[in-house]
Amino acid sequence: MARPREYNANIIKKVRAYINQCTDVIEEYHKTRGEKSDSYDRLVRVKIPTIEGLSVYLGINRDTVYAWKADFEEFSDIIDELMSIQADRLLNEGLSGSYNPTIAKVLLTKHGYNDKIEQEHSNPDGNLKTIVVNKYGGDN
């Protein structure tokens, strides 16, 4: 990665350009050709906006992105927008099956999503115990 550079007004325009170019590409192709019918398949080349992708696009370290986010309100706002777009696409495309649901699930944990449920149980001595149960029934 390049050394950190100074923050300037053009950075927001570049971030917006990066976000706008992060669009999935759907390729449809013949899978098989038969005498009576053909089958088709599609491939989704996923391009969601990420902090890492933005860092590469801007030629800066990821740490610089986080430093600018902490120091500059306008930059912080656009990074929050980037993360919201990312979460929205992961959620919707993961549910539709366009994205690999396992990968979408892993990435959504960075946005606060999980499949665990906290439950409180009282012991006979009156003390409360909190346990975390995942959707498969195991305790953590």
C-alpha cells in the first residue's frame, strides 16, 4: 500500500466514484445444449463496496481510512453510507441466493447480525445466569 496521503476535498468525490462502480456483473451462459432444450446458468461476479476495496482504490492503508473516518465528519458519513450499502446488499442478495449465503452470513456479523439468542435463567439460589444459544441449540 502507498503511504498515507493528506485528506482533501477530492477524497469524497473519489469515494463516491468507488461506491458507484461497485456493481455486480451477471453473466448468463448456455450450460448445455440439447436436441429438445437448452439449459442456462448464471454467474454473479460480486462487487460490493468494502473498506479494503476503497483502500486499494484510493492507494492508501486501511488504517488511514479509519483515521480519516475519526477525524473528518463528511468522510465518516460517506464511510457509514458505504457500510450501509454493503450490509443491505449482503442481506438481500444472501437471502435471494445471488450471493453465497455462508459468506454473506460471515460478513454480516461485522454489521451486528448473528444467529445467537441470549436467555436468562434463574438458579435455585436466585442468581441469574445468562447463556447464549445458537440456532442449532448448542450453548456457548
